[in-house]
Amino acid sequence: MGQNLQRPLSLCLATCFIGGVVVPAFGSVDQSVVINELCVTPASGQDKYIEILNRGPNTVSTLNWWICDHPIIYYARLLQVPQTGGPPAAPPILLQPGDFLVVRIHPQFPPPTGNYSSRSNSAGTTTHILQLNIPAPAVPSFLNQNGGNFSIWDQSPPSNPDDPSFDVPQAMRDFLAWGLTGTNSGLKRGCVASSPVAMLWPPPVSGDCLVPTPPPVFMAVNIAAVAVGSGESINYNGHSANDPADYFLAPSTEGEPNVMPGDIDGDLDMDADDYAGFVACLGQSGGSPPCSRADLDGSMTVDCADWPLFASDWAKYSSLSEPPVPSACLMCLHGDVNNDGTINGEDIGAFMGVAVGDDMDPVHRCAADVDANGIMNCEDVVGFVRLALGAAPDCLAGDINLDGLVDGGDIQPLVDMLLNPGCRTNVEICPADVNGDSTISPADVAGFVDLLLSQGS
């Protein structure tokens, strides 16, 4: 990589990861520019990449910005043609608020060392793409999938951006380490850099990365060892705690806003709001947000086929306990509250247990929710009684006042039942339920009028 790399790279190695250097007093660390996504296991034919996001309110020029990749010990200046030292020989990249900068590791040699392009993205901002051309045999060592760390630095004065030094903690803007073994175990953001050994960032920037004294350097940031699958990337969720919980694995979205599968409200956090959103979207079109995020099987409709996928995403991304299966997606026989396969008088006690709140079993509650609207109310009591009694009693459809005739005298009783359904007896419901759907609703009116015209006097 050239003899001019040796001095800065030794410093990069010392301060990007190993630490142990004497540094000046700490200042606040500007994290308006962050490492937003890391892809170390790209899909076949695709490049590894680091994605940087300007989440601040101001335009950022990369004129004096540098990146450092370890353990390959590579650094480069983020110009439109990247370089490893000397005065800038190419224009900088201007990152407007919300812009992404994707740094790709591309197998190509000999020089040019890289090229620059840009495009619009789905967020309405610009995605800048800086391609670093690397000899193909060396590419596996860059953004090593088995473990490493990556940092971004602002070497503006008083640093010397043309001959940078990596031993000034205030110059480092963000840091991410990953890996499954050894000192890279766990997924970390800023934690190693803020440890008592590295001493690059002080508390409180380190947040809850540090453990009580004496703090082992890497203990606080270890997470369960999980492999990053092909086509997956490590994504930042935008939180500020600087701990492993700030990251999740998901399909790569190079140069686009991060997406967490099953995150219905789009806040990159799986919680009760997402469960409520999924339930609210059931039966709805999946064509546009938020319900498009609940249409996990891509059928353009949110239905119970999406529930197992949502539950799987919940287990993967949420720290909360597993939510209950939505009542609409439970397999149950309405009325068979004791779940013995038969609807009879033996279900009465079980129904009462659900009705008073003593029995919270989801299958029992599904069976007791006879009208399947997710709410236990009078309509369920009436419906359950009808189911438990078996066939509906004989009645004359439309004879709502029970005088043996279908005539004008039945109009007002029907209106009363429509306006004040309340808890009605089976005998009352039977003649008014003209369309036979076990409920009294405006849908019965048309049938009643037909009966009135054909039988009334």
C-alpha cells in the first residue's frame, strides 16, 4: 500500500483498537455523522460496504475526513478520488442533512484507486457512492467478516488533514467493532474507544457501555455470537445509548434508510406499538405504510399468514416477551370454550370464566368471542347461548312482536332492537334475525321489508 502508510497506520492501529496511548484532555464528540450500516457478507456478486449517514442539521464536507479499517490497517481520505496522504487532489463530497455516503470495497486493480457517483434515494435525499478499488486477493481482508473494527475521523485543524495523526480522541467521530471470536467478540459502537484502556471517548458519551470498576475492556459490549448471513448487514437503529442493543441484522439496504422487518411504525424498534399496528392492519391492504410493513409475505393483504413471520421478527428484534396471537388468527371453534371439540352445556362454566376475566387463555378467549370482534360483550353472551342451545328455536321470521303475524306492528320493535341491541334473549333475536347471521343489524332490514310486503296486511 505504499511506504507512506506506515507512520499513520501504526497510530491508527494503536488508537482505532488497541489503545494504551497518552491523549490530551477530552472534549465532546460530535456524532452528527455516524456509521449507519456495515455489510461484511454481501450477496453473490455484490461489494462489501460501509454506509455513513449525516443525521445532523448542517452540510458536511468530507475534505478532511478519513476512514480507518482494522485489522487490515488501511486508511483513506474521503475525497471523490480517495487518497492515502498529501494535499487533496480531488474535490470533497458534500453531505447534506440526511445524505448517505456508501464506501464500497471493490475488486479492481491497477488504479484508479476509486471513483465517485451519486443517486437519489427513497428518503428524498442523496446517496453518495465512493468505490475503493482494491486488488482482488486483498478484498477478503477488508471489512473482514470474521471480526474487525472501522472508524471515521475528522482531521480538520488543529489536526493536519494532509498528514493525519490518529492519536487525538476528539478527531474520531464514530467507531464500530464486530466479530465472533477473541478481542472482537461482540458488536460494539464506541465502547472499545471509550474503555479505560483505549481512552478515546470519555463518559458520558460511552453511555452504558462501561461496567463498574474494574471494567474489563470488552466484557460490557459482548453479545451472543451470531453469524451475519449472506446479503445481511449490521444496521444502526438511531438510538444514542452506544451499546450492542443499538444494532440489528437485516437484509442489506445499501444507500437507503435502514429497515427492520416487522417494525410497523418505522421507528427501528420492535415494541407494543408494532404489535398494535399489526393487529390494526389485519384484513387491510398492504399497499402503503404502515400496513405495507405488516404485509410480510408480500401478498398485498395483511392477514394471518403474516403472523408467523411477524412473530419470528419479534423474537429476533424485540427485547419484550412474546405477544399473544391476535384473536383473529387463533384457530378455535366459536362456542367450544372448553376446547373439547363440542359445543354444549359443559362450555357454560368455561365461558363464564372468560367473561369475568379469570381465564386469559387465548384459545378459550377466541372461542368465547363468538362474533370475532376481539371484544367480550353482550353480543357474545347471546351468540354463545344460541350456539350452546344448538339449533335456533322455531320462530316466524319478521314476527318481532311475537303476535303470530308479520305486519306493521313489527316495525317499531325492529327499530328498537337496531337502536338498542343490548343483551337480547334467543326468542327475541330469532324472528328479527331475518338474514340468519346471528346478529341484528341493518342487514336484516331489507329482508324484513320483503317479508312485510309479501305477508303483511
